[in-house]
Amino acid sequence: MNKPNIVMIMTDTQATNMVGCYSGQPVGTENIDDLASGGVTFGSAYTTCPVCTPARAALFTGIYSSQSGAWTNNLALGQNIRTMGAYFKEAGYRTVYIGKWHLDGHDYFGTGNCPDEWDPKYWYEGANYLAEKTEREISLWRNGLNSADDLRANGIDATFTWAHGITRRALDFLDEAAQHPGQPFLLVLSYDEPHHPFTCPPEYVDRYADYAYPLGAKASDTLQGKPQHQQLWAEAMPAPVGEDGHYRHPLYFACNDFVDDKIGEVLRRIDTQENENTWIAYTSDHGEMLGAHRLISKGACAYDDITRIPLILRPPGDTSPKRIDCPVSHIDLLPTLLDAAGIERPEALQGKSLLPLIAGAEQAGSDVLIEFNRYEIEHDSFGGFIPMRAIVSDDFKLVINLFDTDELYDRKNDPDEMDNLIERPEYERIRNDLHDRLLERMDRIRDPFRAYRWATRPWRPEKQPAWMGAFRPKPDDGVSPAVRDYDTGLPTLGVKVEKKALKF
């Protein structure tokens, strides 16, 4: 059989709370739900960082953003960091990326210039979308479409949206690819929706004019005993949550429904043309707090509302639905897709393939790492520098807020994450074990923000600070020159000297 095609579809700002097959809420995601009915749904999949650029950095490089260079919004990847497109292109795949990139370090919209590893014919990031609009239309899109009445008054329909342009190009590419069945492809569709500015046809907004999302206990979190930065966040950005504990935002819910319909168009074309030899992966970069814990948007916290993201993998052909609930991470997605394509996983990648789990391997014992440093490089949005690391196990979540109060949550008995157990004596053993595992992970992946303060927390006075650690060279990525030891000038022990030509 020919090498399989790989299609990766992602949205922006769509956690499990906004996908019907996860949340059980009527949020208009029938097409994504249908994908789950014929694929593998991961019930405890987590982003590596709940903000756009760092999350995307990990997704497309297989390396945590703290090491790839893009550790906050609008910072670029390092020149010695390879992306998904480079690995697949080198393996003989045609590589096509359509939609939001947000990894070149320029701004939210990008430069419009296609990186070498992707096909420029279909490249369509924010700058390319804006180039199709007049200055008035650009201003209208960003600031002037705040209700169904605004949308109608300006004649907005589906063709105005970025999602429409992404879908149209995807369908064109699939039609072209169908004429060359022997050429495998990697197709990435990166939708901006349902991210602000929530642009969609007005009839979608009409559907959600009276809809209110039930938050349950999370609507009444006082944030007592939790980090001060969360309390400041809640005060600075009041959430539109009523006394009934429901969140109201018709534009966001409408845009969530709309992007699902655009994704549905692509899925139906794949099923018509490429189903027998195509892997489909669907996910989102992070979520939206929706007023849970009195917070909106995303930022420096590890609540499931923004860190637990949808992840669905559908193998080629007709398959039975399956659900896997052990923790997995975005960092695992690139190794998984490489494995599906039969491409060797470079040592530098920090995740693992999920195919053994899909095949029935033991579903226990995984730990997931989440990181956060700051929201954006330009200004102090959401508090500025708020370093956070979290580790998620089957049963608990430990969150270390370096400058603030730490958190421990019981995932099974307190899924709403209301009760911070960090100081509870009865959880000391569990807490300290997770803490040790987190420190070990930070050390192993060469987290550049590691320091003794991550270890010496107020609730663990017996933990002794350590000033120095071992030298850790960059792992082999199969392309970069060997790392040389500073003291000798020679290649680091265990790193091969001979490399292929440098390609990034």
C-alpha cells in the first residue's frame, strides 16, 4: 500500500467544553462529533501551554516551547528547530499548510511568507487573508462586527470569513491530490475560529441569542486559597456570568458552530476521495475559560477549561469508535503522525507515539506536562511574566506557580477543580511524588527556566536547594550539526559527528 496521507485539522480556542462529544452540551459540533464516532477520542488530552504561539510551537515541532524559542506569543522558533513540514517533506510527502501559523515571531497575522517546508501555492495565513480585504473590511472584521445586526448591516456571509478561505483552498488541494493518488501528502488546516473576532454569518448568531452555557459549581468559585494572579485576573476582566451560573456569549458560540460546518465540508470531501488511505487528526491549541472560576479568555492557569483540549484520531478506512482516558499531550501528536507515516522519530522529539495506546497498550501511568511563562512579548497582557509548570497524572494535577500559591487537585473526586489540596497533610505523599516527577521532567527536557525555586516550595521545607546541575546537550534531530562541548570544542559524547545538510 502507498504511504498514508495525513490530514491535521485544528481550531483556535476550542477546549473540550465546546465540543459536544466531550461536553454533552448543544454547541453545534455535529461534524466533529461524527468524526469521533468513527475514530479514537482522547478524553484526557492536554495542550502543552494555554496560549497560541507556545501551544503551536509544541504541536508543530514536537518540542516544548520553552526550548523551541517560541515560549510566548509573537516570538519565533529558533533557527535550529525543525517543524512537522520538514520531517514529512524530507520523507517524500507533499506538505501543505493552510491557515493561521503564528510562529514567525512577527505578529498575530504573520508576514504572509511561506516557510520552505510548506507548499507556497496553498499557504494562507492571516496576512494573506488580510491582503484580500480592503482597509475598511479589515477594520470592520477586527472591531465592527459585534452583533447579528452588525453582521447583517454589513452584508457579512460565509465568504467574508477566514474559515471560508481556508476551506476553499483545502477542497481545491484535495481535488488536485485526487489526480495524483501515488503522491502522499500532509495537509494541515489551521482555523482561527472560534477565536476573536468571532466572525460568521448572522444566522449562526441568531441560534445562540438566548443560549446560556451552564458552568455548575465553577461559576461560584471564590478563588480563596488560590493564586493571587487568578484573583487579579478575575477583577480586571469580569466574566459575563449571570446569577444562574450560566455564561452568555452568542458570537463565540455561533463561531464555534460555524467552524464545525466548514470542517464538515472538508471531512466529506476526504470521505469521498481519500478515506481508504488517510489518517485524520483533529485538535485545538487551547480553550476559553467561559467564566469558569470567574475567569475569561486564557492565560496563566492550568484549569481543564483551557488546558484539556479535544484530540481525535481517525485511522484510514471504516473503524469502530474508541475512547482512551489516560493523560496524553499535544507533544505526542507529531511522533504519532510520524509513526502513522512510517517515518523514524528523531531523538529530539519529546513526546511519544500514541499508536500503541490505540492498538490496546496499557492505559495508565502517563504524566502530562503543561508550561506557561507569559501571554505576549509586547506588553503585560494577563499579568506579564507568570511562570507556571503543571503535571497531570491519572488521578491528580499539581500546579507550581513560581511566584505564587501552588495548587493540587483531585481529578477524579473534584473534576471542577474547586478545592486546592496543596496544604492538606493527608495528600503530602501524593503531592511530593508528583513534585519530584515534575522536577525530573523539567530536568530531562532541558527546560531553560529550571531553577532551585521550583524545588523549594513553602509546603516542602525539607527539600534542599541545588545550585548546579549536569550538562545537557541538545538531543539529535537527525539534521543539525553535533553539539560541541564548551570545554573541549569536540562533539559531545554520544552525538554523531556526520550529519546531512542543514535544513530548517
